[in-house]
Amino acid sequence: MMDFSNEQLQRYSRHIILQDVGVEGQEKLLKSSVLIIGTGGLGTPAAQFLAAAGVGKVGLVDADKVELSNLQRQVLHHTTDVGKLKVESAKEKINSMNPDVEVKTYPYYLTSQNIKEVIREYDFVIDGTDNFPAKFLINDACVIEGKPLSHAGIIKFGGQVTTIVPGGDTPCYRCMFPQPPKPGSVPSCKEAGVIGVMGGVVGTIQATEAIKYILDKGELLTGKLLTYDALKMEFRKINLKKRDNCGICSDDPEIKELIDYEQGACEL
Amino acid sequence: MKITLNGNVVEFEGGLTVAELLKKEDVDMPDMVSVELNGEILDRDSFGDQLVKDGDTVEFLYFMGGGC
């Protein structure tokens, strides 16, 4: 077993006292790695809580720089960070919050050419991206690589989240949505707006799923789409089934190679 | 007929196709939703032919692309 320092025993005492975590669980967290793709509305709260929880290695992927319009919801970035790479801004905060966490940054976009080698390094992947080409690419790559994934989306006052553990009975994103929508047919947050807290609620659910997966405790949101309607303050779980003819996770998938879908012009 | 739509029991006069149901529910862009009928995701091409019957459970799953 790992030797915990006095500081670590104090830092993680509220975890360690939990029957379902204990020192064994905390050791699992410290030895685990989570990749967060997109360090925006979903990714920053997820990163913040995973780092605080002592996830030993956190990977951050984002090519964008912090803009003033991000700060209404992307809570790890501050006013003084405007113009800085988001992954650098997030890394600085995490380093100052928890020195136990190794932060690896990827200041570029993931494509069919580079995604597999990046996700291979991690135990769990969090999709915090803001566009469909990325969401489909991440789903397909995780299915091919057998990598567990938390998928989420937010817009306006709504959110949705599901967990995909490939290889078993778990439906994937493509089981729900066989193809991306036509570019421009579905509005992005930039066009439609989003209440800042949506990312906080949904991103921390994603972090919760990652922690449960690492600890191997409880029931994951596999085979369920959790939808959140903030206006009605209503959470619903919709049962999902694996689709026999799913393009990527069925026994004889139609998709053999990862696809770089084109981004809708209005999303750029 | 009575169906359970997105968790709520709703009543409609007579039978409906999925496409008609989407229209009645003011989903003017069917591209935005996947439809689950009694637990099975429908092929988009079948929306015009697939009938919704009394007692069916229907879920509209909306595309949400934000992460923002």
C-alpha cells in the first residue's frame, strides 16, 4: 500500500472516512488518470473537482484561449487569464489547488489522426466539447479503444449526460444519435446561449461518474440518459438500449475508420 | 389514444405517425431529435411510416452539442 503523508491524510480525510472510499479508494484515485476534452463550461468544473479529489493525473485538451465571454461559466478561468491558453490557465489553478495532481496539457484539437494515442494514456475520458464532430469522434475513438467515457451536452437551460463503458451491453452515443445533425441544423451555445451553472451541474455529474468508475462503486449512468431541465428543475433518466445496427459499437460495425466530420459554419 | 411522451401521459385523437407526433408537439426540426419508441431508437427514415399506438412510450432525445 501507498504511504500517505500527513498532509494527504488531512487533505483527503473526508474521502477516507467514507466506507466506500477509505485509504484503498483514495489510493485508487491517486493512481488514476482522467482525460478532459474541452476545458470550458463542462470541462472546468469537472477538472476542478477531479483535481481536488486527488485524481493523480489529469489531461486537459483544448486549443482555445480564454475569452471574456467564457467567464460567465468556465469557473477555472479568471479575468486575468483572458488571452491565455485555456489548458495553461486551468493547469495553473489545479497546480495551486492540489500538488498531488500531475496535469498534462494538449493545446490542440483532437482529430482522427491523434485521438487514439491521447486517450490510450488515461483510465477514463470526459467529453466536455462544444460541437458534434468532436462528440462523435470521441465516442467512436473510445468505443474502438475500449475506453470508458462520460458524454454530456448542455444548451440554454438544459443538459444531458450518459456514461459509456464499451465492450459490454452499454449503448454508445451513436446508438442514440446514429449520425451528427446536418451542420447548422442544431444551434450551438454561442448561438443559443446557456445558463452558466449548466456546465457546473452537468460537468460535476461527469466528474462523479469518473470517480465512481475509478472506485468501482455504485451504479453508473450506463444505458441511461440523464436529462436535466433547469427551468422545471427536473431530472429524468431515460433507458437506452444498444442498437443492433449501431455504426460503431455493433458486432459488425459499418464504420471502420474514425471520421472527421465537418464543423457547421455557424459553430466556428 | 393515450401515450407516455417524455414521461408524461398525453392523449391524442386517433392514430399518429412519429412524424405527425413531432409536428403536433411543435418539433419543427426533426433533425434535432432522435425518437425512442418503446425503448428502441427509430431510424430517422421511418418517422413518416411508423405509427404510434395506444399505450406506447415515446421519448424525444434532443441533440445537445454544447460543452461550451
